[in-house]
Amino acid sequence: MKTTKFIITFLLASIIYSGTAQNQIIPEKKSYEDSTGLLYWNRSEPVYIHLSSKPNGNGNLLKSKVHAQYTNPFYFDSEGINYIRTRYAVDTTTKKTITPHIEILFEVYADGKAPVTKAYFSGANKIIVGNKTYFGKGLNITLKSSDAGSGVENIYYSLNSKDFQKYENVINLSANKERYELKFYSVDKVGNVENIKKNVIEFYIDELAPETFHNVTGIDLEKSIIALNSKIYLDASDKKSGVKTTYYKFDNEDFVPYNGNILPLNQLSEDHHTLTYYSIDNVGNKEIPKTFSFFLDKSAPILTSDVLGDRFIVNGKIYFSGRTKLKLTAVDNKSGVKEVKYSIDNSDFKEYTGPFYLPKKPGFHIIKYYAIDRMNNNTGVGGSNYKNYKYSTKKIYVDLVGPTLSHSYIGKRFFTRDTVFLGKHSKIKLSATDFESGLQYISYSIDGAQKETMYKEPFTISGNGKHLIEYFGYDNVNNRNIGRFYVIVDETPPEPSYTFSVEPYQTVDGLNVYSSYVMVYLSGADKMTGTQQIFYSINGSAEQLYTLPISGFKKGKNILKFKTVDKLGNEKYDVVSFIVK
């Protein structure tokens, strides 16, 4: 009798996908056989089985009359290893079934999961400012991908909407751009493509150093003469990653960090001096040092300014409120002060008679002022007209608006129309933001209490019924905003009840006796949020959700324990005992 050898082969219906945005490279779906002979198959692809008596023959398409609707093609049902099997193994020489019987298993590894790729940034300093991520010079980007199935075949990436290209080595950013958008994805060896939407990273490169300026009050600008009560501030700014540290030194001293206060002058002698300063931003860009040369005159008259009221310094910017006054003080240890004049926002100079309020308009304002002594010595050069004088200048920012307030809830809550119900364990979270002088603190009161409570963390409200929550946000110059809202607290659980489907036909030992076909109906009544669920247990069994009337009780004594739960998690138990005959 002639024997015929059959070989089972698979046919892969390949599909080549068209390109997407930035000409995304998406290869065809395919099969893959690794170095050990393991066959991987793209799980989303159809499978056809052919029988052939030759190793390389095309053979006949295998059909199934029993399961015709699921074959030609069929699909692998699970991720990972799948088997195509015969009933019994046959000895290839004797052509007889091997005893004991064993199955023949043809292994195929179905792979329907795409790889996962991550981006790693190195070689440069990093900082997050707001919702922007900044890197300094020398940034390198490494892409690494892993795949649980057939393995990663290629990684592709695109920078700034350019065409995708194959990733082969570390990405170096040679183009001097401020903003970058990196997109990347991987493809495994059977054509599964990673979802690119989760692999989009926006970042910014900051290669510009900060800018630092010195501000001096009480100075002869023409001759660069200052006095001991003159005030020297350093003002640094960086439009991207932000200023990290400012350094300064006098003459040949060592550089020290600037702490935002007035620079110390007491240790300096009455002589010529040089102030040197620079700043470094948060990604390591260093400013070229600047210098300011001056003569320190310890006996010269000087004009200074002081703030009366709210004042706050953040990020080198000085904030004031509408309640703040500016006080000018002119001191002369010889002939005495003759007059002081000032100007707001380049208006005409007028005589200073006492502390004055800052403008009632939010934003930056420029205050200029100067002084003349009785010998016509002044803060600048000589002359009788104030326009010939060099004046001191103060740049201020008036903040008139309090923080923006918001609130949210943690835990169980229930909304109906414009009313929110809270449970006894529900919490209220308060939030506030201020984009000018910044948030100082949040406080609140409940039901009209006069004393404000400092807000530290989300809090609960106790006591059934309606409650008024008032909360207050204070910024760093003491502007205040108020928010109000109502909540209703429900701490009362639904009242459980039960009804039997038939009347008891006798009583034994104080317990009602029912027929074997008796059913029990459970219900709960809640005055506020309503009953959400009912759970019950029969004769100490595990609790289960009540959905239909309860029946099928055992003969003899039965104990039915049940609880009602409302939409806020309040719950109450009840128990009923009875006899079934």
C-alpha cells in the first residue's frame, strides 16, 4: 500500500498599510521564524491550512464541514502559544499508531500585541516650568523598545513633523530650535505597530543665558557716587527655564550667591569699588559677568524709599497691593533737605509731602523721585530745574486681584440638578491659584461661622441637612477672594423592610411558619438620596446582591439577614427569622 506524507502549511494574507502623518513607516503584517525554529504569527491575520505530501508542495486547502463558518480563514484565539494537533502520533517507519497514545502538537505563537517604546533624555540639565519641559545644551535622546512576543524589528521617530526615519543610534539635536516635538513608535517582527498617540513628547531647548541688572536707589548716576544708605538690588530674569542662582562679588572677593536682599555695603571702605555679577539658569546656561563701578561716599546726602503696607517679592518681581503706600526719606547730615519731588508713570513731578498710595491700576508702574538740600546739592548734578537732575527710579507691580478659587469633592457624592449630597466620609477639597503675587493661604467657614479656619487638607462635614461653605483665598499682598457653595449632608441610611409572599399558617415558638413555596421581598426607603443596593445572607452564607424575590428556603428554621445601602454608602441591617415546612 502506498503511503503519502502530508505537510500542514500556513498562508499569511499580507496587508501593506498606507502612510500616515509625517509619512509614518508601517510595514506589512507577516510571519516570523526565530533562530530556534519557533514560528510567530500576527494574531490579527487570517490563517489557511494546506495539506501536501511534499515538504515544499502547495497542497490542498484543508476544509471543515463541521465548522465551515469558522474556517478558511480561521484566527488564533489567544495571545502566545497555540497548538494545531492530531489525535495520535504514527511511527514514520511502521506507519502504526504509537502506544501509549500521544498527540502531535504543532506550535504556533500568536502575537497581536505591539511593542512598547520609551524615550530617555541625557546629557543636559532638565527642569519643568509650568507645563513646559526645558533642557539645556548637549541633549541626547535614546529610544528603547521591548516586545513580549516576536521581538522588536525596528524603532521609528520623527522630529518636528519631519518624515519618520529608522532609529539606529542616539538622537543628537543639531538644529538650534526652541521647541521640539518628538514622535516615535516600534514595529515587531510580525508587523504589529505601536500606537503613536501615546508616544508624543513636547520639550524645549534653552541655550540662552539669563539677564541680570543692578538697581540702585540713592545714586549720583553721572559720577556713580552712592552712600551707605543707598540700596543696591540685583534683578535677574530668564524667559525660558528660569533663573536658578545669581552670584556677585565686590572687587577681588570670591563670588557668593545673591539672596534677594540689599547688597551689603558696610564692609566697604569709602573709595572706588567694582560690583561684578552674573546668573545661571535652571539648565546651566551662564551669563557673561557684568560690572558696575561706583564710588562709595559715606557722608553724602541720600534719598531712599520705603514701603508701608503689603509687599511681596517672588522670582525677582516686587508686588504691592492697592493698600500700599510709598514713603520717601531724604537725609542730609550737613545743610539739611530743601525739597523732595516725585512722579508716577512719567507724570509731572510734584512736591512730596508724605507717604502716598500707589496707583489703583493693576500692572507695572514707574515711580521717580529726587531730593535737593539747602545748598542745592542734590542726588545728581546741579541745576535749578528738576529736569536737569538725575533721579532715583523704582519699578513696582500693583496687584489688586485676589486668587481664583475652586472646589471639588473626594469620596462618595450624589448630584441632582444643582444640589450635591455628601456622605459622612465624603471630603471637600479647596483650591486656589494666583498668577501675580502668588497664593498665600486658603481659609474657610461653615454655616456662617465668624472665625475662619485655616485650610490644610480636605475636610468632612457632619450633621444631616444643608450646609453653607464659604472659603477665602489670600494672595501674598493680602488681596482676598470669596467663594460660596451649599452641600447637603446625608448620614442616615435607608430604612430596610421585608414582605412575605404568603401569610403564615401557624406560629411555633414565636416564629411564623410558611409553606415551602414562600418568597420574601426586600426593600429600603431613603429620604434623601434613595436606596441604591440591597444585600442579603441566608443562614450565615456570604452576602449577595438582592435582585429578585428570595425563594428556595430550607425546611426548618431560617435566618434572613439583609442590609440597605444608599447612594452615599450609608447602610443599615435587619434580621428576620421564620420556619418553612
